[in-house]
Amino acid sequence: MLYKRRNKSASSSTGLLRTSISLLLGSSLVNAGLPQLNLDDDNSIKSVASRVAYDMMTYYTGNRTGDVPGNLPQPYYWWEAGAMMGTLIDYYYYTGDGSYNDLVVQGMLHQMGPNKDFMTPNQTKTTGNDDQGFWGMAAMSAAEQKFPDPPGTDNPGWLELAQAVFNTQAYRWDEQYCGGGLRWQVFTFNNGYDYKNTISNGCFFNIASRLAVYTNNQTYADWANKVYDWTAASGFMTPDYHFYDGAHTTLNCSDINKVQWSYNVGVYLLGAANMYNYTNGNDTWKSRVLGMLNGTNLFFYPPDNTVMYEVACEGHGTCNTDNYSFKAYLSRWLAASTKYAPFMRDLVMPKLRASAQAAVSQCTGGDSGTKCGMIWTGNGKYDGSQGVGQQMGVLEIVQGNLIDGSADPATNKSGGTSKGNPGAGGDGSGGNNPILAQDTIKTSDRAGAGILTTIVLLWVIGGLWWMMI
């Protein structure tokens, strides 16, 4: 039995987003199906991506008067809105089309919360570590891909937002049950607080490893190693790199739910590729990357293992709104991983190409005749489903084929411009007391603090001596 996500209520907040989404529509509106996809022509890939992105944004309501910027309507949960923002950030990175940039900036800033850590008060009843993690990973992508910085001097940089998510999640690391790990839910009153799941810990690992590469700060790498080691020790990841869903704290994580979702191996794969990069090609991390890459074969349809499918639900017709989007993230992270671990490239690109062709061939649904379904293995047959998740999946697999010609991810030492703050974020529960790992304090800061302490102490002693005289 699959572990079901909790029911989430719609946001009650109000907001106003005035962003016009414009697109010149061609003959593809009249003729069923997307434009012909030629994977050897970047302009063809961009044309198809543009149409898929447009259809995806027809489901977005944050630009309507009285609706909430950055949010999606029911039945979509808050985390998927963050995932969609990540897809639009990728879209700009791959295509250079900034049509949706203003929408992304406004949505991300609206949802960041009062402590700038994506702990949004109107999502308290629904916030999981995975939910927050998807928003944090979107911010991390914006920093790496040099997405336009938020306007003004009062807004945080993308890097700061990612660091804030890391800090709040490090605060929540729980060794009392199961020897470590993050719980699924943040708050005790939410259904699922007694569950530790792979995706929540995978998001944390993903962000920590990417921060290590971007900032060259060992503290983030130490945390990435800690999360990885715990995932392996807990049994959530097997020795042959299969990733299970999670287990309950009430049973000390002994009741592992062995359902396998594509985004679990994907989120760890990109983290492992970053750790390979951070360690300058360490053989251990290379072995782990190759093991995880081999583990993704489970999610490519046999016998040739080149077209992606969601093995846990597609064949059974049991996929839900969440599951519809999972292939988007595996597609995203497979492509991105090749930048950090280039040896993966020749193993990954054939899968991205075959899956993109298969995905595009079935986008013949909806009134436009271009909406995409979830199933890519039906030889071009549209499965009748449509939604944000389906569009995200096709968009990520298509635009991922532009990875070779895309800029290398930025870091602090290679052109990164995003403003950071290693002490950003709240105390892990939505409070405003930031947590800062001691190792992130520079030596000069410690020296300065010591000098200041000495001065104050001398002043106090001097005052007491004067009073005695």
C-alpha cells in the first residue's frame, strides 16, 4: 500500500500579481500535437519547450486578482508550486526566454515567509520538510543559473534563501528516533509527523551538497556526508542504490515502505554529482554516482530502458496529482548532474533524447490539441490526463536536451552574483531566531568577537576599580 500524502487545504491568503504572459501562437493551435521536435536543432527544442511552458502556465492562477502569487489552485499542493517555479527557472536557463521571469520573482518572494526561509504562515497546516525543500532547491537553481536577482536592497538573494532553508532543516535534524534524519512534517500537529521519508532527507542532502560547491564551505559538505551516511544506514537506500519511501518513528524506522519513486533517486543523484565535483573527482563519490545512475534504470521502460516511466503507478493506473510530476524532477536532475560529473554525459543523453521524443509525441490533448499526458510509453497515444505535473515532466525532459550548450553552473568563484547570508533563516519551527553552524563563522569574525569581548571586559573591570577608588 502506498503511503498517501496528507490532505492539504487551499491557501486563504489574498494577493495580486500583475504579470502578462504573452506568446505568439502558430499553426500548432490548429493542428493536433506540438511542433516537430528535432533534437539536433536548438531552435526546434526551444520552440517545443515554449509551447509546453505556455500550456503549463494555463493552470496557474496567481496572476488573477485576489489570488495568491506563487501558489497553484486545488488540487495542487504548495510544494508543487515551488517545483513549478524551479521548472520556469530552468526554462530561462535553457532557452533564454524571460517571459515568465517577473512571475517567478514575484511568486518566490511572496512565498518566502517572514523569516525568508519558505516557512510561509498560511501553509503551516501543510508544511513538510520536502515542501520547503522544493522551494529551497528552486532558489538554489536560481543562484547557480544566474537567474535575475530580486529587485531592491531589502530582498534576499537566491543564495540567501537556499541557505535559510538549509539552516532551518539542520536545526530539525532528529537523532532521538531512527538515529537521525528529518521527519516528513515540520509541525507535530500535522499528519505524517511520525514519518521519516527519503524525499525530505534527499532535498536536504541536495541543497547541502550544492551549497558546498557554490560557497566552497566545508560545513555544507559535512552535512551532506552526514545525511548520505544516515540514508544508507537507515535502509532507505539499499547497497545497489534503490531508494525506498520511508518509515515511522514510532517503530524506530523498522517498517520501511519499499515503494520506489523516480524523484528519490534523482534528488540524491544530483547531490552525489555535486559531492563528486566538490571532492575533485573522489573515487568513492564517482562510484556512488554511477551506482545511482544505474539505479535509475528502474524508471526507464524495458527492454531498451530509454523511455522514462513511473514504475510504481503508471502500469497500475494509480498515479495521483503528486505522482504526475515526479518524472519532471528525475529529468531535471539527470540533465543537471552531467555538469557536475561530466563522465555521466554519454550515459544520460541517449535517455534524455529518447524520452523527449516519446514525451512530445503524446502531447495531443485538451482543447488546444497540445496538452500533454503522463504516459510516454504508449507510442504517441495520449492517455487522457492533463495538468501541471504532466506539463512539467515534458518541459523538463525536452529542455534538458539543451544542457550541452548551456552555461556551467555559477559559484562564488566562477561568476556567481547571488547575495548570500550563512546565518539566514529561522529556528526550524518558524521562529525568528536563526541557527548558524559554528563552522560557517569566519576566523576573522571569531577574532573580532574575541577582541570586542576583551574590550567590554576591561571596561567593566575598569569601572569596578574606579568605583572602589
